[in-house]
Amino acid sequence: MPRRIYIDTSVLGGCFDLEFALWSNGLMRDFRAGRLSPVLSDALATIARVDALVSWNFKHIVRLENIQLFNSVNVQSGYPELNIRSPREVTTYEGH
């Protein structure tokens, strides 16, 4: 079964940004090849117990103190911690 991954709009926009295009497009290739399965709602990401929430949004999401806050709310609400990563950490694209 492919890992279930939530992506936010920053990952989609990254497909058209030179700084992020290799990794975002690599992630899209992983989805098309069936290696990963997208989950389309951040609200569902916690409830669905996704394998990872993926974002390029380093200001609001992929930031240690914010990850700790998200996960403290999840744990207090009886949900597991979210594994929050950048596309670079999730895709099978090697970038060499």
C-alpha cells in the first residue's frame, strides 16, 4: 500500500518555481507512479492518520516550533503526531 501524503498548495506551486520544481515535480511523478497516495485536505490529514504532511511552507508549517504546536494539539485531542516534511524529504527523486 502506498504511503498516504497530504500536500498543500505550496507543493503544487513549487512545480512552477525554479527553486522547488525538481522536488515538487518528483513528488508528482511518485503520485502518478502509485508510489505515494495524496490526501487532499489538511483537516483530514490528522483524522486519516496520514504518513506525512508535505509542504514547502517553512514559515507556517515546516518549522520546528509550529510542528510541536500542531502535534501537542493532536495528542491532546487523542490523535497521533503528524510527520511534517518538505517534498525533498519524501519524494524518491534523487536530485543528482
